[in-house]
Amino acid sequence: MQESDYIVIGAGSAGSVIARRLLDAGHSVHVIEAGSVDADPNIHSPQGWPALLMGPNDWAVMTSPQEHAANRPLYWPRGKVLGGSSSLNGMIYIRGHRDDYDAWEAAGNEGWGWDSVLELFKRSEDHEDGASAWHGAGGPLHVSRLRDRHPAAQAFVDAAVGLGHPLTEDFNAELMEGVGFNHATIKDGKRHSAWRAFMVPVLESPRLTVTTNALVARLLVEDGRATGVEYTVDGEARTARAGAEIVLSAGSIGSPAILQRSGVGDPADLAAAGVELRVALPGVGKNLHDHLLVGNIYESPSALVAGRNNLLESQLFAHSGQTDDAAPDLQPLFLHLPYPTDGGDAPAQGYTIAPGLVAPRSRGTLCIVSVDPAAAPLVDPNILAEDYDVEALVDAVVMCREIGAQDALAPFRAREYAPATAPANRDEIRALVRALAGTYHHQVGTCAMGVGDDSVVDPQLRVRSVAGLRVADASVMPTVPRGNTNAPSIMIGEKAAELLLAAR
């Protein structure tokens, strides 16, 4: 039996940060990861991420058929590897809008407002621009500006500027709204995943144990306190014990599933899965939501030049006509490859302007179907259930097609491929949205933080009614920030480490 001060379940964006900070403070840490070592060369190449999808390092989550999205199941890539989804994602470094975090704090989550979390973002960073009011230097995570920009990505920026969208140099600085080029977690031409940034430098620590290819069966809860973890490696059952605390960082799919297998969750959900109830927490697996993308694809007259960066170089933050919020609710993304968000047909060569919604109002659920950790949970995000989500995405499609028709993109545009025929009216665009909407890869909310009865963790990330157990990953986000979720998940890791060390 392995014994350590702390067990961290999941070696992804948050878990890597937590393990590093606990090691730096002198504690022993056991990291338990379901995936393998990050050996695939496509992980480390910034252009390699499309080849990772549906591969051995991808959980390849499939949702239930979506009632409001043409009854289609959705495919959700999720990292099953050291680094988690930070080893699988597009390496975009975006924090979200300050209003996102101020709303968390206003809902009772003290210490999670923008002024507090900005310092945590900066703590992680080694930004190539150096230290400033907006960025940190000297942290483990390298954040770079994109060089050798793709000409089609530049044409997208030029087209949007030509339509009146402001040019934004840094989406993480004072002005988020506008069009521009992303900052990225790339270092020396290679992906800088959370594992590479935070953990690789300390892998030789005698206080660190890393177990890969380990499926967590359940948490051991004794007299109301989490004391250990039961898991299997290659079919062999093992147990690990923690002297201080256990941290669940298995993500928005894995963390609630582990809680449910451990008897912590909604009594009705557990009964349906045949799990004995230990702690009634109805919020486990609820509040599931995700940013959405629609693929507006263009065929090019010839193959585009190869990208030198992450294939996702430029994007736009803008307002739909459906909200008066100060923060933008749309995040269209430019990809210099054909990317069908519905998994359907694509031209052999081309690019995508992907209308994106980053303030969704629809909410769904996740529930295990048995105690078997290898059995996929039932995942129902219930996308597009709210009219706002549909109408905002319709606005995004109109906006992106206007950009796509501009002269700046003419050298790259042979024809618009999706939609194959121009929609005649708004009703046809609504149908298009329901037929094509897919994931922006930003699932959150299933172990939501809060102070109400529906919350799973409190503002200190402690699981309600279970001592010695915290959750720290995107699942604790009560609402998703308006931007890519890797940087916020890393920030949550910093916050969790701070809270754990303060408790000691």
C-alpha cells in the first residue's frame, strides 16, 4: 500500500499544478493518472493535436443524443495522459473576462473575484513579454506570442477589422473584445502542457510517486473522512492512503464519476447505478455545460501552406444581439484546416471560421451507470435547450459568414463548403446551428463551487460533508468563463494549492 501526505487524482491542468506546489512545500505526493506517459510525438508538436483525437490518449467521450441538436450524440475529446487535456488541446492561453470571476464571488465564493485570481494567473506564468500589470514572469508555464503567423489567419484578422471589429493585441489584457492573434502555451516550438511545465522539472523528487494507467474505483471514506483510494492498474487492485488530504482533479467527467462511484451524489442517481449512498449531494453531476462551436467551412483553391504554430492562431471576441452584458458572449475561432464540428464531411483542403458561443445558458447532467470505472458515464449536456443559446449562435454564424465573404480572404476561398447553400433566412440558420453545433472542448460545472444546497464544494474547494477531500479542476466552475478553460483550470490548481497549504 502506497502512503503519502497527499493524493492527487488526475495529472491534468489543475492536478499538475497542485502536485508541484505541494512538493515545493516539502510534502509527499502520490499522483494517480488514468492515462499513460505523454510519449506520443503528436502531443509535443503544436500541429499534432488533430492526430490525437480518438486515439489512445483520448477518453473520446460520447454524449447521449441531443434532443435540441437534431438528436445527434456529440464527441468530446478529453485527455487521458499525463497533462490531461492540456496535452490534447489547441494550446490557446485565454483567461476569460473579469466579470466571470466577479460573478463567482458575488454568488458567495469569497476569494474568487477577478482581483484575487489575476494574481494566481500571473503566479503560474512565464510570459515572453515579461512581468506587467497583466502578466507574470518566472513561473513554470511558458506563454508565448505566435510568430510566423499563417497568412490565412492574418487574412481573417484583416477581414474582421475591415468590418469594424477592433484589433486586440492581448485578449488577457485590458480589452478582451476584438480580433487578434492568440497567446499560446508553446515553448521552444513544443507544446508546454501543464505536466511538462509544472511536473517534469521535479520528477526525480523522492517525495513524488506517479502511477499511470490507473483507473480509480472509489474513494475510501471512514467516519466521514476520505482516507484513501482504491484503483486498478492492468487489472491489479491497489490501495493508496493519504495522511493529509485527497484532491480530485480528474476533470468535469472524471471527478463527478469518482464521487458517484464512492457513494457521494444524488440519491436517485446512485440508486439507479446500484451504488450504496454514503453522502447525499444532489449537485454532483449536475450543472454540466460547455462552450459550443459551429463549423463554417471554406474550400481553398489549393492546399494552404503548412502552419508553424497551433493551427488555431486567430480569433474574435464579440457581442451577439441577445445580451446587454459588458463581457462578450461570442468567440469565433479561425482554424487553417477544415474542421467539421458535427464530425461530418469536409473538403480535402481549406479552412474554418467557427462561430463560438462562450456564455451558454443550457445545463445538463452526468451520471455513472455502474460501479465499474471502465464503464462510460451517461453524459447529457442538453445543448441548445435555451433559446438564447440558439439565437446567439445564429448571430455568430451571420457574423462569421460576413467575415468569410470579405475580400481579404478571397485568395484563400474557392467556395463556402458548409453551409453548402446560403441560408435564406434566420429559421434556416437556426436549423443549421442545431445540425452542426459541437463542442469547444470546455466542459465545466459538474462539481460546482458555491454556498447553496446545490453546490458540491465550498469556496475552499472542500467537498461538502466529507472531510479531507477537495475537488480542483474545471468541474468546480459554477459558470464557465468566457474563453478557453485551460488557463482557468491551471489557476484553480494554484488556488487549491494555496488553500491546502494554508490548512496545514
